[in-house]
Amino acid sequence: MRILVVEDDKDLNRQIADALGDAGYVVDRAFDGEEGHFLGDTEPYDAVVLDIGLPQMDGISVVERWRRAGRRLPVLMLTARDRWSDKVAGIDAGADDYVTKPFHIEEALIRRAAGHASSELTCGPLRLDTKSSKADVDGTPLKLTSHEFRLLAYLMHHMGEVVSRTELVEHLYDQGFDRDSNTIEVFVGRLRKKM
Ligand code: CA
């Protein structure tokens, strides 16, 4: 079974792909609607997990185009909980079923969405505001470099989870970063001292 995952949120895309891979499926990944549409049009997938909100072309348009072109591959729409309008639009467009985004992922997405909910993360006396890029401990401001801030924000977004070094490198740096260097350790060390 070969499955295509189309989701622009890189964390979520990887989580879904990993879970499907663990379940024994062969998984291809796409990160925008155009790429997803093209792959679904040209590759023989057994199913597609398709997000609705995608750059280039939204998920509803992607499934509509496939159906208009006579492509019958099963499509599972990724929806946020309680978004009934999305579900109706998805069915109208020709989706077969729905996968609801897990609650903790959704929470993270809501936090990240501009102008939505709170941009503030707290952990004991530590407070971090992702919008203003400021952090403090018990009201005393922390002076952080942009790398240290991103590192702290990433860890606070994943509170209670084990975050690997590889994961940090993947999320905090682009592909050009030298993955063998020990910069992450240095940043973590500095962050600890500052806190
Ligand atoms: Ca999305």
C-alpha cells in the first residue's frame, strides 16, 4: 500500500508519515497543494491523506480536480475538530473520509496562528511570547539571541515530550547546517545558564 501525505505543517506531515510508515505503508510526502495534486495525478497511490489549508492550491481544489479528471483514489481529508463547514465542503468536493487532527497538534497550530488565542507559553516561572519574541523568568527578562529564542520556543511547544538532538537540528536549522557540529549543545548550555 502506497500512501501520499499532503500537509504543509512539517511536524504534522512527519508525524503522520511516521505513523503510517510504522504501520507498514509506503509513504510519499508533499507540502503544498500543487505538488500534492501533481503526485496524485501521476503516481499510483492507494490513498491520500490531504490537508485542507495548503499553500499554492487548497485541499478542496485538489480533490475537486482529481475527481473532475476521473481519478478515483481514496482521499482522507485532514480537518480540525469541529470544522463542520470543512467537512461538508470536503464531501461536496469528493473526499471519502476524514481524519481529525489530534488535539495536541491542533493546540500547537492554534498557538502558532497569528491573531488567534494566546501567543504566550508558560512553564513554571518561565514565560515566552512568540509574537513579541520575549521571554522572562518570574518577570525578569531573559536576554536571548534569536537562535536561543527559537530553541526555547521549540522546547516549550513540546513540553512534556522528549526532543532529540536530531529533531532540534532539523527544526532550528536549514539543510545547509553542519549536523555534526556541536552548536546545539552550546546553545542548550547557554540557555540553561541564562535561565
Ligand atoms: Ca495546513
